[in-house]
Amino acid sequence: KLREREEFVRESWVKAMEARLVRDELVKCHRLEGVNHLENCRWLSDKYNLMLKENKVKGYKKIDV
């Protein structure tokens, strides 16, 4: 059970870090595209919004219930 907890928390952190990487790419895209960032970075923005909703860090108590 302890191993299962650690794996759950680790996967949760990995997903959170993936969201952080997407955010960094989005910031780069905004800087490079300038005024056209709304059109050219929209796919990245949509992906980041979806990841924010789904990839939150969850504690181990979630699987104990």
C-alpha cells in the first residue's frame, strides 16, 4: 500500500511538471509571436488550460478513501 501511495503521488507530480513545461513553451510563444500570439499560440493555450484542470497534484489520502 505504501508503494501504491508513492507511485500515485509521483505520477501526480509528473503531470504537474508537464503542465509547467507547457506553460513555459506558451510564454516563449507569446514572446516570439508578439501581436499575433492569439492566433499562433492558441493550440498551446488550449492544451495548457486542459492540463490545469486535469493535472493537479493530489495527495495520497485520495486513494485511501
